[in-house]
Amino acid sequence: MALPAAPRDRRRAAAIAIGTGIVGVIVLHLALGIVAEVSLYVRDPGYSDKEIRLARQEAANPGAPSVVMLGTSRTAAAFHAGRVRGQLAGDLGGRAMVFNFGIPASGPVTHLVYFRRLLADGHRPDLLLLEVLPPALADTPGGHGIPAGPLEARFLFGDRLRRSEVETVIRYDFPADETREAWRRSVTNPWYTLRFPLVGRVFPSALPWHLRFDWSRGCDEYGWGASFFDTVSSEQYAAGLKRAVGEYQGVLADFHPTGGAARALADLLALCRQQGIPVRLVLMPEAAGFRAIYPPAATERLYRLLHELCAEYGCELTDAREWLPDTAFSDGHHMLKPGAAAFSDRLLQEAIRPFFQSRGGATPPPAPPLEREGRKTLLPLPSQGRGPGG
């Protein structure tokens, strides 16, 4: 017995609605996956927000002598780029562009990926200041659900990377299966995988602070993410130092900078040399209590590596570890506002100003096109003997 026409129509309409909904969901997933691969505004908000600010500064100061500092949260809180710009511009006829590209929870592999992005987008500083966070050079053994390899692999996942960048970080010992799978989910199921960056873009107060992905929106126009405080109490400082020591003491206990992170640092220096961009490595200030967690052998290996890299790639090293008193820090290695001012002034005096004076304010000549691959091996690291800075 044939069904009445009305029920057939309703079933047909329901099937069309369901099919349309399924197609719509697929289209939305594909659209966001494509957008996230092309634009980093959703995929990697921390990078994107700072790159937008950098582009604005360059547009506002076309052709001006330029300095970019690339680093971790230490750099983000410490390098008062606007203050440095004001003083440097006075030296260079009123024109200068200075920017803080400090990114929390980063390291040499992240810095290599980010600097390649910056070059691809046309950002070419006359001087690159590159922070070296010593624990980030360690080759960690992993275990208990934590991946082996570079320390930053615990924080930089495949969903923040483009497809080509996934293979890049894997070459520097990031976990291959986990990194590829995180990127794959960001393309096939982006509305779920990228939900926190998405919500952080439109309604950040709906998320706890550590899931907002909006820390970079709190920096100033020159990229400086200043501390909220000028001072902390002795109790607050002791608690902060205890946390910092807990995070890094185990990493430094058997410190061997011979893995993927050290290779990434070498490759970044090789890239800068190939592009004709001068680099100055910077060891950031640390309080006495933080410096005390470095075993002598760890300090020896650190300085030996950095001096060898500087000799090979023609860069210079600014060792600022002992520049500031303990009162300059909130936790032994992140600077308070007065510490950031003092550090920035001295960095200008000892590294930035001499660089431009030596060049007479001139900028370097155009560089050859960006190569796709960096150097794959690190120079041999001796196992005996004291290094120059040990």
C-alpha cells in the first residue's frame, strides 16, 4: 500500500535537510582547515599577533635601521624594544625600528621555524638578536608521557605548524607520529582541534588563562610583554624561584647540548649567514639562585658550544647572565619592569649601538634567495677540557 504523498514529502525533505547539514559540516571543516593552513591567525595566534605588530612597525618606519630580538618568555618580558628604539633613533638620525619577538615556551627549533616564516613574509632585520635559553638546548630523555628530544617539544605541537613545518621539526627530534597526527587533526577536524585558539579569538574570557592563546595580545606595539609588577615580595620571589628551579633543575643536571635543539640553533645561524643577516647570541640575565642549579660541567658544555658556533658562523655572544641583581626578577629568570629597563639599556650599550657604529648606520646588502633546507649536522663537540667561558 503506497504511503500518502505528504509523509513521502516529509521524509524527502528530512533527507535533504540531513544531507545538506552533512555537506555543510564537511564544507565548514574543509574551509577552516584550508584557512588554518594558509593563515596563521588561528593556527598560531602567538606568532601571528606579533608578526602583525612587526609589519606595522616596519610600515611606520620604512627603510629604517632595524633590530629584531627573537627569544622565549624571558625575552618577551625583558627586551623593552620601544625604549631601545627611542635611544637608537637618536644615534641614527631619528630613524630606527626595534621589535621584541619573544615567544613563551619556545626554543631553537621554534625560532628556526619562526624565522623562516619571517623571511618568507619579507621581514629582514639589519641585526638579529637571538636569545639562547640553555635548558632548551638539552636533549631530554622523556618518559612518563613526556616525549624525548628537545624541551620545547613539550609545548610546540603539530596543530601550530604548517604541513612543511611538521617535517622540519621532526628532523630536529620532535616525536614524529604525535606531531604528524596533531597536524592531521587540525586539518580534518579543525573546529575541535583548534577550538581553544578560535574561542580565544572571539571570546577569550570564556576560557582559563592558560588556554586562551591570547598572551601576545597583551604586548605593546613594539612586542614587549612587560611584567605586571615593578617589585615582588621576598615570599613571592622565593615561591617563583622554587617553581623555576623545579622546572629546570632536572634538565640541567645532565646537560648535553648535542641533540636536535643544538642542531636547530646551528642551522638557524647557517640560514642567517646565507641570508647575510648579522646575528648576536644573547644569554639572558639570571639571578644567583637560578645560576646555582647549573652543574659546572653543564656550564662548561654550554659555553664551549656557543663559542664554537660563534667561531664557525661569524656571530658574537653577549653573556648577560650576571648583569642584574636578584631584585630585578620575579622568579629568578623572568624580569620585572625595572630589570627590563636596565637590561635593555645595557644591551643597547654593549651590543646594538656598537653594531651600528661599526657599520656607520649602513644596512647590509640584499641576500640571496631563501634556501629550503638547512644544515643537517652539528659541528663536533669535544668531550674534555674547559671551554672559554667555563
